[in-house]
Amino acid sequence: MRRHRDVEEVLAGYQRRYATGCWTVWGNLPPAKVWHLRRPAPPTARATVPTTPTAPAPAPAPAPAPTTLVGGGR
């Protein structure tokens, strides 16, 4: 009996975490509960990298001064 209860607890946790809907199929004998589950999201690179404080972004380089030609321009 304990093993059955443990399995029910695992299933209930999975349903709480991933269920998006539940309905009863009355055509079955006995009627069956059907759970619609969503797939767990894949881990992202951000989630797998340890979090560290980030340094502020460097300031953009100043724009170059306009060039003025002096002389003959040849």
C-alpha cells in the first residue's frame, strides 16, 4: 500500500507542475481521467551558468573629430 501511495504522490507532483488541463472520458468503463501535460522547458544557457555579478558595460568610444583638409588637396 505504501508503494502505491508513493507512486500517487510522484504523479500528483508531476501533474501540479506540468498539467494544463484535466477531463473525464465517460466512454471508458470505468470512466478515466485524462491529464494534458506540457513538456518541461529545456534548460537555457543562462540557467546552467553560475550567476556572477556583472561589470557595467564599457562606455562607447568617442566619435572621431571631423577631418579638415588644408592646402592644395592634390
